[in-house]
Amino acid sequence: MIYDEESDYDLDPKSAVPQNGKRPWPVRMLTLLLFIEGFVFLGAALYILNDIDFTQYTTIQAYWMQTFPQEIIFMLLAILAFWAAIAFVSLWRSGWAIAMLAQGITLAVAITLYLNGFRLFVYVMIVIANFLVIYLYNPDIQTVFQMKKAVPRREEGV
């Protein structure tokens, strides 16, 4: 732990910056993978938006019921993945939990889409999310994002 000479507490208990200032390579790799996942979901949302044939919908309600929820789901997954990646870049203490939440929601959406008939892209989503969940349990990543409370130092001789 990093201690201030004048204080009895850690310098910044909310920060996860390692003592040498460098991130372990698994943290950098997972940050990159989270950004890639965010761009994949953003691309999926834009593909769905671009692939819409508005002439087949007689009312706006038909559009809202069939394609709009998919666009919103993929946009929200992209935002969640980018949020987790930014948390990893910034080394927020909650970064690990945000990334795990993003992968859990991704798996839940993938299962829902699978049951509704989407097949190929769902398999890709499941593989990516499972890989990231397994990678989140890397000890180097958990060590960096482990929650530590500011504990007062003991005075010598007491």
C-alpha cells in the first residue's frame, strides 16, 4: 500500500493504480477486448439500422415493435462495454464489477436473442462474453481491482 508520510491513511483508497504506475498486461489486454466488444455491438446496432427497409412497415408502430428494440439493445450493450473499458483505462475500483455486469447482461441478451431465432451472431456473442468472463478471473486483474479500505497504520512500539 502507498502511504503518505503525514497521514495515517492510504493516499487514495479509491484508486487502483499499482505502486510502479504500470498496469499488468492482462489489464491492458482486457481493456482492448472491452473496446473491441463495444465497437462490435455498435456495428451490430448500425447494421440493423442500415438494413431496415422502411417500405415494408405500414405504420410506425410496426417498426417500433420489430426492429427498434434490437437497435436499442445493441446500443445499450455498446455503451455498457465502453463504460467498462473506460473503467479499466482509468483503473476505477468498480471496473471489474462493471465489466462483469456487462458480460452478464451480454449473455442474458444472447440467450434471449437465441430463443427468438437469431443464431449466428448469438454464437459469437456467447463466445466473446464467456472468454471475457474467464479472463476477468485472472489473478492479476483481480489483484489490481481488489477493494481495499483505508486502514490506519499502527504506530511502532504499540
